[in-house]
Amino acid sequence: MEVKSFSVGDLGTNCYVVYDKDEALIIDMAYGNEVGDILNFLAEKGLKVKAVLLTHGHFDHVGGVAIIKKSFDCPIYINRRDADMARHADRNKYGCIALACPITEEFEEDCDLYISDFEVKVLTTPGHTLGSVCYFIENAMFSGDTLFARSIGRTDLDGSNATLMAQSLKRIVAIESDYTVYPGHMEQTTLAEEKKYNYFLCR
């Protein structure tokens, strides 16, 4: 399995193409000129997108999904609690350009998703939004805006909850295995490093 990262849109959202052989998953999909780069990458590698997995419903993580859906007609997964937010990404209060997100699949609790040959473990991590999740695929953790390198996602936004974030971080600290962490913004890290150096995990 390989992971290709793209920084997309005005907020520098990390969008990931996870691929093995000729099949791929996309983790988050912002709207921006860089979407063309992702489509070109998929074409160059001959990849078929089997699904888009969304870590949460903020416009800067879902605003370009409709373009992928049009090209590949694949299922779009999100936690039920963020589904309506994603569906109305084009109406975000910041006035940023985003397309309405065509959600097709909703889940609510921790679960395992089996998509083609990919096994995806879902950990619900409410806090940044009520429907925030982390996805685990092999040795990779896609943390969205829950966990960043040496930081965490904001909890002062509409729909955020600091108490729930604290509970979610405790769940992450309890994970025994190490993972390469691919966050929603900024550089990648490892779970072991964050447990050791991230103030919000090690306090």
C-alpha cells in the first residue's frame, strides 16, 4: 500500500490517495485547482477510486468530492453526525468556494469498512466536529482535524466540543500500536512521537 499526499485549496487541506495495485481510496477531498493534479495522478497510475472517506464534514475537507464522484461514481463515506454539514458545504458561512458533497454512505459508531481489498478501521473521535473520525488502514492513521503534529484540531468552532475532544484524545492515547499519522493539515508524524511530545496527549 502506498499513500500520496496533496495539499489542496486555500486552507492547505491534506488530501490523500491510498492505493494498492490499480485500486485507490481517497481520504478527504478539498476544492481547489489542485484537484486537477489528483485526477492527473490517478490517470497516470491507472487507478480506479473505490471510495472517498471523509474524516469530518467541514467544507475544506469535502468541497471537491463531487468532482471525484462525477469521474468515478464511487461511494462517499462519512459519520452520520457530519453528513448534513457535508451535503451543504457549498453554503458554508465563510463564503469559501466548495461544492455540495454527495454523501452515499453513513455510519455512526466505530466500525470496520471492507472496500474492495482495503480493510478500514474507523475510530469515532468527536471534538473538532461531532462527527469527526480517524481511519486506520494497515500502518497508516488518517486523523483529519482531530490530531496534528504537536497539536490538535480547534474546539472553538460551531459544532466543536472541548469535552468530547478530551475524551477522544484519551482513546487515541490508549492505542497500543504505532502508526504513521497523516493529518488534515501540515506535516505527517507518528503516533509514538505525538504520545511523547504532543502536549495534548502527554499531559
